[in-house]
Amino acid sequence: MKYAWRTASAAFLLLGAAACSEGGTGDAPSKAASGAFDKDPFPSTYEPYPSNPVLLQNATVYDGIGGVFENYDVLLRDGDIIQIGADLEPGEGIEVIDASDKFVTPGIIDNHSHLGVYPSPGVSAHSDGNEISGPVTAEVWAEHGAWPQDPGFVRALAGGVTSMQILPGSANLFGGRGVTVKNVPSRTVQGMKFPDAPYTLKMACGENPKRVYGYGGGRFPGGAPYSRMGNVAGYRSSWIEAQEYKRKWEKWEDEGGDPPSRNLELDTLKGVLDGDILVHMHCYRADEMAQIIDMSKEFGYKVTSFHHAVESYKIADKLAEEDICSAMWADWWGFKMEAYDGIRENIPLVHNAGACAIVHSDSDIGVQRLNQEAAKALADGNRAGLDISKADAWTWLSANPAKSLGIFDHTGSLEAGKDADVVVWSGDPFSVYSQAEKVYIDGVLMFDRNNPDLNPVTDFELGQPGEGDTK
């Protein structure tokens, strides 16, 4: 499962994994949509930093797909996981790290982050997560507002987060495209973009879009929603336009002639209808999720994941049947009416029903300790009588978010051939006393708690030039 760019020589020297490089200069091949325009005009330029082979020995290993192994080894080489097993031979030239009494897991994947689009410091000049010029802004892309100098990326790395989805906010019915990134230092977002990861579309239901455009001020009368009824009508009107746009392009493909006029908003919606773009939808209430599922069937697309989803437990069987993930908090609830009926057993109940449960952050603070969020949910489930193991609970942090982002073929579990996105924990990662000691991304040591000189520092964190310095 190697990427084509893995065969290219590294374009940058690794200076303790701390230099903010672009991650590579290789040009990813762009794809044309309908043969008329570039479907990927901002391609990933990510290339792994140079790495050396590493053997992590004698650890307790969670493989990310429900397995737990005592006194196991994990071999990383050429950016990949080569093998996991007991008593692996290190071979010549392989660095051996004694992981006795430590735990090794796949890297955490946060499938709901606003790092970069709401960076630190949190001032209005940095607020680029919501385009509130109208309720339908499917034409905007989160990557065009994401700032790779956000110190939050480094904080997340220290919490074991190796990949994440950066999303627009939830002010809109259609908020725009999300982007999946590797959590590596880079000069540009393109240098962070996860190669071959599909684009996503952020949608939102419920209170947020209706309060931004309706009772919260009514700044956009005429076509803007003032109610949940207006929300659904707005979705359906946009999907009708997208279906017609898709038909025009299909007719052009069959008959030729002049291609239809481009529309950036409808390009994205057509991408969803074509199955190329994955829908991630902010939605709290169970009844609304059920209606959104019906609407997706009306227009022939699939909801990949509901986010926040505090009432998923009420329809967990339906989510399992429809193969839809729920990205949830462990214990956030009650901060608005649609979040009022949340329960602490939400995540484990969704898991217990056979549905795809995910622990997400939606927070620059929460992303730093997602392992603890999973631990809280696991404890609540066990207290409720649900027999869920720690190894199964780790799927909420790696395999399931990877599946929701369309990258599970590459990452999310410790399996031979997958990306060497790996975390070494000081102890049981479900303990509040444990920390991520070493974080590898594509086999490169990107964070070492015991060697701060290796760890990334963004230019912004370096501060302003001192008095007398040249500006």
C-alpha cells in the first residue's frame, strides 16, 4: 500500500524533524473532471521525511482493529509497518528501542478538527472557519483558510495525533470542503495533505444554520433558513440544482460540443453525487439524522459520518444498518437545546450496536488528549454493563476515523504494508497518567517527549524580533 511518491528521493534534510518544510516538492498527478477541468487543482505535495528502520521491542500492542498483544515487537522501515510479532530479529542497521512496560498503538486520527482555520491565538483576524456570506457555501475549501503555522498542530502531535480532518465550521447548510492532513511541519497546507485522501463536504443541520441566518439576526432574508423546515428545503433545493448540473456534464460527455459553464458550488455537490466526495454532517438529534438519511436516499448520495451526534444512541441500530459512522464527544452535552438529551454512554452504545463509533475533538484542547476522552467513554460503557475491551475502544481513535475519511487502506491500524503512523505511550494509554513519548509519522520520529530538541516549533512560536534586530 505504498504511495508512488515513496519511491522518490527526499527533497528535504530532516533537521530533528523540527524544520517547517513543505514536506516535499513532488507533483502529485492531477485528475480531470469530465475531461474538461482539473478536479484537483491544489494537489498534495506531501513526501515523508527521510527515515531509518526502527524496531520497537517488548511492548503491549493495540493493533487498532481490536487486537491486543503482550511482549510484541513492531518493525518500521521505509515509511511502512513491516511486521508485528514476538521476538522479531532486528537485523543489521535497525535501531532497537526497548518498549518494555510501554504501549504501542496506531496514531490517533481526529476526524473533526478546526486547527489551522481557527488557529491560536484565537483572534478575529485568524477566524477563517465559517464563510457566513450565505447558507450554502459548498464552493469554499477549508485548506484555503488553514494556517500551517498554527501551534495547535504541535500540541496535537504531543497527544499522539498523526492525522486529522480539518473542517469548515457549522454555520452553513453546506459549509464547504474539508481536507485530511498528516500532522507534519510544513510551509503549506498542500505539504500536509494526505495523498489520495478523498475530499469531504461539511454540512450542518439543526440550530446552527437556522440561528446564524434566522432568529440569530436574520441577516440574510430571502432564501436563508429561519427554521428546521427551511434547513431541509435549502438542502433539497441545492441537491436539485446539483442533479441538473450533473446531467449537463453527463450529456456533454456523451454528445460533445461546448462544455457547460463551471460552478464551484455545484462542482462540489456533483462530486458528492458522483461518489468522489464524502459527506460529514454536523447533526445532534436522532430524528434529524433519520431525516437526513432519507434525504440522502432521495438524491442518491451517502452520509459518511454524523458529527457530534449526541443522540446517536437512539438510532444506533439504524446507523449500523446504513453503515454510517458517528463522531462523538465522551461527555459534552446540554450547552444548547439540541444537545440536551446527550448521555455519557453514547459512544459505547453505538459501538455495542455494531455501528462505527468515533471519538472526535472539535477542540484545540480536546485534540491534545483524545486518548483520555476515549477512556471516559469506555469507563461509562463498562459501568453500564457493556463488555468492551480497551483494544476494541482503540478502534474509536484510529481504524474507525480512518474508515470515515477513506484512508483506512493506508493508516489506522498496525498492519503490514500500512503507513508507519505509530505512537509509543509511557504506559496504558487509557490512563490519565500516561503520555505519548514517541510519535512516528511514516516511520519518522516527529515527536520525542524525552528529547525536546527533536520536536517541531512553528515560526509563530519563535516570537517577534527583539529590540535592535533587523526587521
